[in-house]
Amino acid sequence: MVSIHRLALDSPADRSGLARRYAMVRQRTEALAVALSPEDQGLQSMPDASPTKWHRAHTTWFFETFVLVPHLPGYRPFDPDYGYLFNSYYEAVGPRHPRPQRGMLSRPGVGDIARYRAHVDAAMERLSVAAAGPSWQAASALIELGLNHEEQHQELILMDIKHALSLNPLLPAYAPARPSPARAASALEFVEFPGGLREIGHGGAGFAFDNESPRHKVWLAPFRLASRLVTVGEYLAFIADDGYRRAELWLSDGWATVRQEGWTAPLYWRATGQGWTIFTLAGARPLDLAEPVCHVSYYEAEAFARWAGKRLPTEAEWEIAAVEAGVALDGNLMDRGIYHPQPAEPGAAGLAQMVGDVWEWTQSPYSPYPGYRPAAGAVGEYNGKFMVNQMVLRGGAAVTPPGHVRLSYRNFFPPAARWPFGGIRLAEDA
Amino acid sequence: MVSIHRLALDSPADRSGLARRYAMVRQRTEALAVALSPEDQGLQSMPDASPTKWHRAHTTWFFETFVLVPHLPGYRPFDPDYGYLFNSYYEAVGPRHPRPQRGMLSRPGVGDIARYRAHVDAAMERLSVAAAGPSWQAASALIELGLNHEEQHQELILMDIKHALSLNPLLPAYAPARPSPARAASALEFVEFPGGLREIGHGGAGFAFDNESPRHKVWLAPFRLASRLVTVGEYLAFIADDGYRRAELWLSDGWATVRQEGWTAPLYWRATGQGWTIFTLAGARPLDLAEPVCHVSYYEAEAFARWAGKRLPTEAEWEIAAVEAGVALDGNLMDRGIYHPQPAEPGAAGLAQMVGDVWEWTQSPYSPYPGYRPAAGAVGEYNGKFMVNQMVLRGGAAVTPPGHVRLSYRNFFPPAARWPFGGIRLAEDA
Amino acid sequence: MVSIHRLALDSPADRSGLARRYAMVRQRTEALAVALSPEDQGLQSMPDASPTKWHRAHTTWFFETFVLVPHLPGYRPFDPDYGYLFNSYYEAVGPRHPRPQRGMLSRPGVGDIARYRAHVDAAMERLSVAAAGPSWQAASALIELGLNHEEQHQELILMDIKHALSLNPLLPAYAPARPSPARAASALEFVEFPGGLREIGHGGAGFAFDNESPRHKVWLAPFRLASRLVTVGEYLAFIADDGYRRAELWLSDGWATVRQEGWTAPLYWRATGQGWTIFTLAGARPLDLAEPVCHVSYYEAEAFARWAGKRLPTEAEWEIAAVEAGVALDGNLMDRGIYHPQPAEPGAAGLAQMVGDVWEWTQSPYSPYPGYRPAAGAVGEYNGKFMVNQMVLRGGAAVTPPGHVRLSYRNFFPPAARWPFGGIRLAEDA
Amino acid sequence: MVSIHRLALDSPADRSGLARRYAMVRQRTEALAVALSPEDQGLQSMPDASPTKWHRAHTTWFFETFVLVPHLPGYRPFDPDYGYLFNSYYEAVGPRHPRPQRGMLSRPGVGDIARYRAHVDAAMERLSVAAAGPSWQAASALIELGLNHEEQHQELILMDIKHALSLNPLLPAYAPARPSPARAASALEFVEFPGGLREIGHGGAGFAFDNESPRHKVWLAPFRLASRLVTVGEYLAFIADDGYRRAELWLSDGWATVRQEGWTAPLYWRATGQGWTIFTLAGARPLDLAEPVCHVSYYEAEAFARWAGKRLPTEAEWEIAAVEAGVALDGNLMDRGIYHPQPAEPGAAGLAQMVGDVWEWTQSPYSPYPGYRPAAGAVGEYNGKFMVNQMVLRGGAAVTPPGHVRLSYRNFFPPAARWPFGGIRLAEDA
């Protein structure tokens, strides 16, 4: 957690500011769960996904375990069993309930979880008032980490419930549909960047995850980045050109996956007598040709790029381009309540849709930056131990909480994962 | 459904009698679910088990599909999707939701299911009042089948929720524990029967499943049947004598299962520092040496019998013995609310524990009786298509509804199944 | 091995007779392997099948382990490792090489195996000359068992190599094709038998496997048995009538298997542009409509019978019919060198094709006869431990050694097995 | 195949030189197979491995398909079926025999394969004499590729047969043991390199695989590389320190693999009553503490490095260090006939064991170099399509043909692979 130690937050203003941020983040989690019945909140549709209820408890367990137990004298854990039930993958903290069986936990119920959250929130309030300076300094860095952690789980709540609801033949909606502007896709252009010896990675004063550090030099050849995301209409052309049936377009592992899984389209698309429909968090509806294609794997993104005669960007190219183009940290994020990517605004110059809409697959494997070292202790398991067999995605999606993403932010998933909101931005050598 | 056609129920008395029985059976299902939260009712712990909520809906679907739609003019199904969601395995009725994904149905919720049940119950009431004679005659046989079907699912509700709750590290109880009499096991004796040319199978006027017919002749050599069930104490001696580690005691498939599954004791037993505990529907507690061993597979029952120098009875021996010994159709059944086998009453002569406590594995594969033919149509799928790879169990268990079991009743499960309440009664050649 | 103890063979004539039979059986095994290269003899195409070379060694190991080591003083095993390599499933004899890895044993090579066989044959010769009377009496029963065991493995050699060669895209022939008589199928008739209280099982003086005993009474209702086997032409009508696509024709487990395995025809049939071809031990050729259908599972046999409005016979019906019809113990067996079933001879009265051509699936699960007890010691593992999850087949096939089969002979396989030469004879209630 | 087009070989001297090299490489393949019986040559021990016989045929198919058919007028393929049987993974060439079933090909036999090789070799000789200039120019680049391809399969022959023989309980040796010098491990030192803006990748005139190009700039921070490989003795200390039981030392996927596979030591190690033994191509023997640890996965290499407080090098660091240290392209390679890594020579300065002994895992995922483009056509499938889910290894092993490896050579395997000769060299930040 190199980056955590850069935080210097010990002033009264920091305490109340962090307390307000704590209240806001915690409340947003609860708001996401409001639309879901107790039965919905218990669903686990695959080992990679977790029940809503479990996310609510696990994020609470994080504060209890890493902040309250070490830093609030006299704190009594809400329930001694919860440490076992709601540890996700922290080997250093001890044994834990097997991940694929999270959906079996009908008890504790949603009422118990609400009480657990209230218990921890009250204790956190006491801590923020009562902690002595040095203790607060240590705790506040962990609180900031816990809030970023909870924001990640907010996105997971939406990803996971979308997958679960999609398996219900009734195709229930999580949220009401919002009218989307009827737009044509803007023209696809390629914006050139000169490359050279540059720096990437987090270097500023605010919070960042350890995997964004250290900031370091990279050499980039000149390159061009697409002005917007690949659209559903463009992806349909790939399908129509037998994209899912031509081995030469695919990485070998990708082709094996296509055949084994029987993929013929992105996740959540369904061929009907009246054409393709797509399942969204607002229910099923016809495809919109202008909206960005979403819920594709790295394999599909990479094959599409090959078919298009282009390639995916590296994460360094993506970051340098975003910085040089002055990309702002807003866009179609979770706070808009759309929970689905939208067509690019027409007439925008430069790089559109860099932040929000979909996470953009890069061709960069998720590896440590030069000089990277994970933090000591259990929180050191946060990122480093996943640095193999995964690809980096950049930019945030329509289910990412506002304020969470950075231009240096490194998201990562295995190349076959389709339940993240992953999409495609093309690149090419200049 | 040969047996159904034997029913002749067209009199006013029959109508009100059947209606009362309908109300009683349907109400018992609801009573079983009362102790379970909406989250509990959605649990599916393995493909063989179903959520409580699903059982409640499926039994209702049975009446809707096989009774109301064909026999109540103008009946409108509660929800057209439910035919897909709640068909279990009736290929003739159409496609259905995949069995292993029943636990994914957070919608419809428990409230919807309650309304579904009320809707069908109200229609059934109208039918019982309004149906013309011939229509009633046809319907009443199906109603009787539907009630017996629902009774089977009542037992499944308890079997399935027991399995699901056992996977929760909190080991929650379904029902409060009832004080059990502290008894020593009675002496094990063998009661002799002379055999000869006898008849087995259902031959009377009341309801029976088609698999109990036709009544037919069998030749039996003289044999002896144990006076009571095998106890936990006796089974512990088998374990202590390396029963789970000696290949020569096991059928080949059984031994392969023991090694693959890592079995070292019956299902729901757990070795702790303080000895074995057992999980019951009233929670976890220490073993009672005098109570019958339960939740063993056929493989374990068969291996135990070989170790004991005995064998399991055939289903014909069991039935003839029960008839000749005058076994009554009551015992430790569901209505006692214990939901667990109990020690045999001391001092009883003859055959104890034949009805209730545990289903008794026989050495008889589940095959059609000579001359057996399933009914035409979808209800013909009820029994016949399962007549391979299963073994017959007799006698009913502590979770079987009273009035449901008969001396000719043939229950059946695959030889590796342990979540039924299966136990052991020994036999030997005379 | 109850039946073994009935043997009484201690006379000089017995010794030389048994020695001649030993030489003949052992030589036949070698003759079956002559057509196969060292590479062919090492093939293991699935866990259920074994390499030819392994069969040659394992049958030799049987004599070494059960006859020579206990009964020939001073005998030195050929190689101490072979006991581990060539034990099949005798738990009592000790650990053994894992069955699915038999194909990995490139060493010992075919030359080593030939030397192993010669070593054991020489020792067996010494035993037959030198053994004292009581020792010979014990040994001779085991020799007879060993010879019957080796005959079973001769059939397995042909079954297994057929399966292995069928996976080679070159479809190589094991043996040259023999011209088959061009015949139409004879008319299908049903021969009636009165039933009643009868006896089945082995009761004579000659050798029989323990599973054929004890001879015992059964009660049979009157029944009829088809005059010949079901033909390829009749089976094609089942296929053409969507037999593999209609769930209502199948046992539940059978239907699940059909869908999971993608079965659309018997094993070794292949749909080509010019119609169906069939792979035989003489290579691939077009189907012959008049020949018996072969390489069907129990599931397929049972579904075909249901489709035809008939049923499969029980094993008791089959045996009583064969005895009462005076069926002789010859037919299209291994010695004809055809290795494939042939059309029934036209104009034959009564029951044709009962012995030879194909093993006939019965509806009888493989269970112990009343009073059955396996022998003590390792040879007791021969039959009894397989008495679950299997169905009985009767009558022998075109790959069964002559003299091996009896009217009381009980072959058995799991209901999904298709690599045995299994076929169909219909029955019905009289 | 960018690099191929750099070749310019059209002179009589080139022709005879390439012909001599062709003869030498082809002959070496045959020499590797001489020690193996026909049965050995048919073994396939896992889907990733292939039979020796198949390697001999596939390398021949490569010349037939990519050189003779397009470039030798009138060439007739040896057998039209071989194109199907011996295509490895070239989707563009057409369908092919399923990889996991290569071990089922008892036919064609080793004699057929020898004739196939002779047929193609004779045609290649005709081509080298008769081809016109432009045709030869095109062909010669493919011949060079084919020879490098065959050298790779020579290494695979040894890797694969080692795995297959290791599964035989007899633990047969492939080759006689060569006396190894009894040495202590030399001291482990770290050699520093300054980093900066450097170039890696193939840039010279000779042959290189396309994945080594284009040569390109990289920025390196200062670093240090270990002076020799990690030894068995050092690895034993990792095991003794509970290396295989401490989750915190492992990548998450690595830890999951350790638990699922039950790893407790490198592949081919076996714990015996007398300590560890190791299986080598010369049979089983005790461990030598001074020799390099071999047959570890990336996961194990990475965990060892973490335990040691170091890290693995990147491939750029490895290449720059090798170039700057003036590493020569010889070492313990296949031609020494040892087929196993050996202790470093004592007293050597600088970087020892960089070439030969073991392939050295780097922390670099196998990704395309900037500007990389695979060749058009089927040979373009050679490298690019594997660029995901694999890690780069550098330096060659004791089973790599001499002359095959380069300092820019990029070998690659999935992180769980243990049957390659993979070992460990440590690095650290300067």
C-alpha cells in the first residue's frame, strides 16, 4: 500500500470530511440494495459473483477487521462468526467460508446485515471523534482504502445482480428504464499521439491503489487512439462477417473458449425471431446500434480489433493519451442511474467516452509496475496476488461510482470474463 | 396409473371428504414453510434438492395443470410463465426451467407463491362444488394423486432444507428440539418367516401409486428379519472396525464412492474434539447411541450388513414380514414434529420401527412389477421412467406425512444418495 | 465360488484333459493378438477398456497369483513388479496400477509379455505333472476358473481393440472380412411359454461362475419371447420415427444420457452422404438391414422395446425359454472368425440366435440369487462386488469363445455401456 | 514472419549449406527416437504432450505442406490422410485429428513414419537441386523455419517422453546416466546493470522467430541479476520453511493450483523413506543439492523469489544483461547428452548458466512486441495466437538443440506448466 502512506490527513477538517465521505459511500451501498427483495439479495449465480447481501456484509467486515479491531479500543465485533462468513480472500486473516457457497447463507438474513452495518457505522463514528492523532492517522488511511474498496463492491453489486437476474426466465428489471437519446453513432476517427519517453502511474497526493505505483518511465512509439468506443452496429458487422466462426481472428485460447462456451454474441444478447435483444439492468429491449458494445471478453475485443485491421491500446498508451488530451473524470458513471453505456455525444472533438460507459480492454497483461511492492500485512493481499492471467482495463463504466476512477486506475479481469462491463476502443501504430 | 382407475369416488360424501383432505394437505405444506424466511425458502443446495418455495409452487402447478386446466371450464392459469418455471420433469407437458437453476428464481417471491396457492385453492374449491359427475370422477382420481404427490414434496421440503441448512456454518435449527426419551437400545433379535409362494403389491381399494401394482406372486425362501433398526452405537462399531477403510466390505461402486467423496461417517455427522456431533432439523447435538443410524447410502447399508455377517432384506421379504407380523401404519412420522428417528421402545415384541423413523434400504433394485404398465399421458411419467439405477426403500421415515405410507409402498433412491432419511434393517436366510 | 467346489477332478485323465484345455485356451489368446502390432497392443481408448498386451499379462498374472504361488512349491514369480502392474481389481491382493493408466505401460513390451506367458505356462505344466492329489484338487478348480476368466478376457480383447481402432480416422480392420450370406430377415414371431413355479440357475456338475448359483425357484407369469433378434432394419424404423428425439420413449437416466452424449444411432454407426456405415472388426462397410442390431446400450434396448409396444425379457424368462425350447450351445461365436452378428437363418422354427451373435439385454438388474454367497478370499471379488447398477445380458455374442457360455450364464454391464456386443430380443406378456 | 523475409539465401553455397543443415537436423530427430520401442513412441501421457512418433510425422508434414506442395512441381503427398493426422494447430490448413487422441494412432506405425520421413527427405533433396531461383528463395525461408520448428519438436520429444516414462511404475530410463561432477554450489552473487533506454529484440541477419521482432526501445531502471541459477539445496530450504503451505508467498492462482494439484515439491521429485529422489531421463536417483532446481512452474518460481526476498527478472532485463555480459551461445544443451541441468562451474565470474541447463522463468507475460505483426497465411499461426495467458522463459535448457537458442529467443508456457525444463534465476532492483 505504498500509496496509502502518502496520505496525510490529520486535521479536524480531515476528520469531518472523511466522516461525511464515509456516510455518503456507506449510504450509497444501502441505496443500491433497496430495490432488491431479501430473496434477490441472496442470489449467487456463479462462483465469481456474490450475493448483494454478502457484499453489504463484506464491506462492513473490512472496516471492522482492519479499522475498528486494531484502532478502536474496546470495540466488540458484532458477531464472532462473521469474520469467517464475510472474509473474501484474505489468507492472512484466517479461514473463510468457501466462495462458491456464499449463496447458501440464508442466515444471517438481510435484517441481520442491516444491524451489522449500523453497529459498525456507529463504532466508526465513535472512532472518528475519539481517536488520538497518531491512531487517527493510521486509521484514516485504512478508512480511505475501505471506502475505495466499498466503491468497488458497489460496482460488483450491480454486475452480480445483473448476471443473476439474467438467468431468471422472467428477465426482471433492477431499475426503471431511462429514456435514451436517439442518436446515430458519430464518425470513428483516430487521434494521433507522438509517444517518446513518458511517465505513467499515480504520482499525486490523493488516494490511489498500490497497483498504480510507482510512477515510472515508459518508452512509447507514436500511436493513434480511436475517438470513441466500438458500437453495437460495428460489432454486428463483425458477427455478420462470421467473426465467431473464423479461427484466424482469434487467439488460440480465445478460439477454444468460443467453441467450448458456444459464444455467438456478447453476453446478455439473445437472438429472437424479431432480431437481437439485450438484457440490461432496466430489463430486456432491442439493441441500439449506436451504443457501445458491452460485456465482451478480452478475447472478443482482441478478435474484433484484428478483424477491423487495428489493435487494442496498451495501458500506457491509454493513460498517456488521456492525460495529453485532458480527459476529465466524469462521464456516464453510476450516479446517472442509467447503468448501461450510451452512444457518444455527436460532434465532440478529441477522445470521447474515455471515462464511464464501459471499461476498455487493453492489450496489457496485469503485471506489477517496476519497483512495485505490496504493503505488509493482510491489506497487501489487495492487488498484488492477482498479477497473473489477467488483462488491464481502463476508464470506468456506467456502473462505476463517481469519483472512484482515475486516469491511472488499473482494473483487471481474466481474458474470458464477460460479466464486467467491458468494451472496446481501437488503436493503431502511427 | 392403473391404481387410479380403481378409485370410484362419485358421491356427495366423497366430494366433501376429498375437499377436507385437500384443505388439510395443502395447509400442512404451508405450515412446514412458516418457520423459514424468504431467504431460506430460496435455497437450493444441490441439483437434487429444490427450494422450499419451489416445492410450494410445483405442487400447486400439479393441480393447475392436471386438474384445473382440463376439468374446470373457464379456468385461467395464475401466470402463464409458471408452467415453465414449476414443471419438474414432465417431458410431455413441455420445456421447463433447468433443475440445477431453481435456486436462481428470486422472482416470483414468496408472496407471489402464496397468491398462486390461494388462486389454485379457490379454483379447486369451485371445481369440487361445480363439477358434473363424470368430470368429477376423472378429476377426483387426479386430485387424490395430486395430494399424494404433495405429501411426497412435504417430505422433500424437510429433506432439502435440512441439507441446505447443514451447509451454513451457523448450523441453524429448522425447529425446536423435542426432549427425547433416554433409552438404551433394545436387544437385537431375528424374527423368522417361512416364505413360500406369496403375493405382494397393492391389491386393495384405496389409493396407491402405480409402481405398487399389479399384485403378483413371488417365491420366497425362509428368512429372518431384525426386530429393530441398526443403531448409531452399532454403526460406530463398524466405523471403529475400519469399516470405511476396508475395501472387501464394499460393493465396487460403493468403494469408489467412499474414496471419491471421502466418506468416513454418515451424512450430517461431524467429528469434533468432544466426539461426534450430528446435525438434525433441531440443530447440532451429540450422537445418541440408541437411536437408529440415518442418512446412510445404500452402499453404506450394504457394507454394514456384510460386516455384520448379515444382509439387507429384499422388498418382498420386507412386505411379507410386515403383513404377517401385522404391522400397523403408524410410528414416528412427520406429525410427531420430531423429524428425526428415535430409539425403539423397549420391550416391544416382534418387529419394531417398521413404519416411520427411517426409510429402510432393501437389496431390491427398483424394477417394474410383472405386468406393470404406466398410465397414458403426462402422469405416466410419475414412476416408471425412474426404474433403473435405483434401490427400493420401505416403511417411511420421521419426515413422512402420516397416512401417506403403505406396507406396499415403494420408495426409491440411487444407491449413493444420503440426503434421504435412509437407515438399515438387517436380514438373514433362515 | 460355490460352484468351484463342485468340481471333482482328481484323476490322471482330468490332469491331462485340463492340461490340454489349458494349452488350447492360452494359445487362443495369443492367436487373437497375432494380428496386432506392438503399438496396437498398447492402446487404451477409455478407462473401461484395456490394452491387448495388458489382457495377455493380466490373465497370466491370475494363474501366477492364484494357482502357482500357493500351489507350486518353489515357484518364483517372473517379475515382482508385475503383481502391481497386472492386478485388475482384487483389493485383497494389494495395491495396483490405476486402471485409466494401463495405456501408459509401454514397458514391459510385447516381448516381455510373451516371455511372461511362457514362464507361467511352463510352471503350470510342471504343476499339472507334479502336484500331489489334494493340492491338485485345490489347484484344478482355480485353473478351471482361470481358464474361464481368460475366455472372458478373450472377448474383452476383441471388444476393446474394436473400440480403439474405431477412434483411428483410418478405420483399420482387425481381421479380413468374411463374405456374409445375403439374406432377408426372417419373419418376427412370438413363441409362448406357460410360466409357473420354475427353477433357474446352475445346478449341474460342470463349471459355472458363482453368480449363477444357487439354483432356486421363481414364479413366472405366462410370457412370449421373440423368435429372433431385432434387426438393423427394424432399428432404423425406430430412428426414422424420431426414436432418439422423443423423451417419452426413454427411461429418465437414458434420456439424460442420450442428450449428454449426443447419441443418434448405435455405437459404430456413422452417417455419411451415402447413408449409414458401420465399423466392424473387418473395417467399415454399409449397414446390412437383416443383421441384428448391435452395440446398443440397455437404455436404447429398453426404449426400442417401448417404441415397439413390447418389453425386454427378464433373465428368468430368457433362461426358462431357452431350456424349454432346447436351445443348443452353439451359434455364431468367436470360432467362426466373423466377430459380428449375422442375419438369422431363414426358415428356422422356434427361438433363433439365442446363443451367439449378440448378448441380449434383459430387464433384470444384476442382483445376487437368493442364498448367494461369494467365496472367501480374493477370488470372491470376482462377481459379487459388482452387483449394483448393472443389467444382466444373456446368450453370448459373436466374440464369445465357444464352450464358454451356458444357458444359466449371467453377463452384466452398466445400462449406458455400448462397447459390449449388446443387442435386443423382445418379449411380451402372454 | 518478418524475420524470414530478411533471409537472402539464393546462391549455390546456400543451397548446399541448407541441405547439409537439413540432413543434420532431420537425422538428429531420428537419433532421439532410436532408444524408444514402437510402444514407447506411441505414448501420450496428457493432452499437452504428444507421442514421439507423432512428433516425427508432424515435423515431416510441416515440410510437405509448407515447402513441397507449394514449391516442388509434381510432388505427390505420401498419404492423403496424413494431412489430417499430423496437422498440429494450423486452423488455416484445415481440420485435424483431436490433440488429446494422438496417442490412439497405433496406425500408421513406426515403420510407416520412417517411410514417410524418407519420402519427404528425398523430395526435399530434389527441391534443393531443381528449384529455380525465385522459387528457391521462397522455399529456403520456409525450410529454415521448418528446421527451427523441428528443433523445437526435438526438445518436445524429450520433454514428452520424460513425462510418459515417469508415469510407468518401473521408472525406465531413456538414456544411460552420465557421471556428473561432484561439485558444491558456487556462491550466489548479484551482478548489477545500469538500465536506461535500451533496445531488445532480434535485429541481426540470421534466422529468428517472428515473436522476437521488431527490435525496439525499452526503458529499464537499474537492476541486478543473480550470478547463477537457484539450486536444489536452496529450493529444499524453501520447502523446509513451509513454502508450499504458506498462502502469503503465492499468487492467488498459484495458491489455488498448489491446493488443487496437491503440489509439495517440483515435478519428478518423490519423497521416499531414504529422502527425496528425482526422476530424470537417465532414471531415478537421489537429489544433488548443487544442481539447479528444474521442472517448477512459474507459480513456484515466483513464490520462491518472494520467499527469498527477491523477484524474477523481466525478459528485457534478462536480455540486456546477457548482451552486456557477453554471454556466449553455448552451455549444457542437448548435444552433451546429459538431458538434465548441472551444477554451475565453480569460480566462474559474471553470469553463469545463462544458456542451457534450464529455461529461466521471467516475470514477463508473453505479449507482442510493439509493432509486431504475424506473417500472412498458415505460418502466421506459429506464434502470435498464443500471446495470452503465458509467461516468457529465456536461455534454453539441457534438452535444447545446440544452435537453436538466441539471446533474443522467447520461449513461453502457461504459468502452471511443469513438464518444461523450467528453473529460476533471481533478480532485484538496484
